[in-house]
Amino acid sequence: MTWIATGAVLLVALLHAWFLVTEMFLWQTPATRRVFGTTAEFARASAALAANQGLYNGFLAAGLLWSLAAYGPIDGRPIPSFPGLRCGRGGVRRCHGQQADPVGPGRAGSCCPGLALAALGASEASPA
């Protein structure tokens, strides 16, 4: 179970690092606009918001990677649980349309990995 949890932490960290790149640097590119179904005008108008969201995702990725590097998969279990719960909470709110999403509710692909990470962190038995 420890390796599954470690793999989930790494997967979510890599996803959030990719979200950082997409939202901070690729937001106005045609490929990103096509994925999110936005116009060039909307991408220009929302670029600052996307960059802010990308920075937040970068902090989540850094927190997850730091917890694994500094404490390992067992000793650092409470630490990845915090960013994981933050990822899961945001994903649930977006999937259920409770959080304002300029692209539209139900398109948040990050909710499932964040919830999986939170569930693994919560279910992992504490070392004796």
C-alpha cells in the first residue's frame, strides 16, 4: 500500500506541475484554447487569473514533492495528506459546480487523482 500511495502522490504532483505549465505559460496558445474551448479574447482576458491558479498548482506540487523527498513515503504521510486534501477539495467543488469555473462545471480532470490521494493518505495505517 505504501508504494501505491507514493505513486499516487507522484502522479498528483506531476499533474499539478503540468497544470502550472499550462496555466502560467501555455494559456493563450491555440492548443490550450482548443482543449478548454475558449476564444483568444477570453484567454487574453483571463490570463492573469490562469497564472494565479497555475502558481497555486505549483505550490501544491512542490508541497507533495517536498514531503516525499524530506520525509519519505511513511514518515511524511501526514504532510502529503494536507496538499492531497486541498487537491481533492478543489476537485470536488469543481466537479459539482460549487466553485466558479470559467470553463464550466464538470470539466475538472484533477478531481479524481486528488480524491484518490486523499483517500490513500487517510486509509494508510500509521507506522508503529
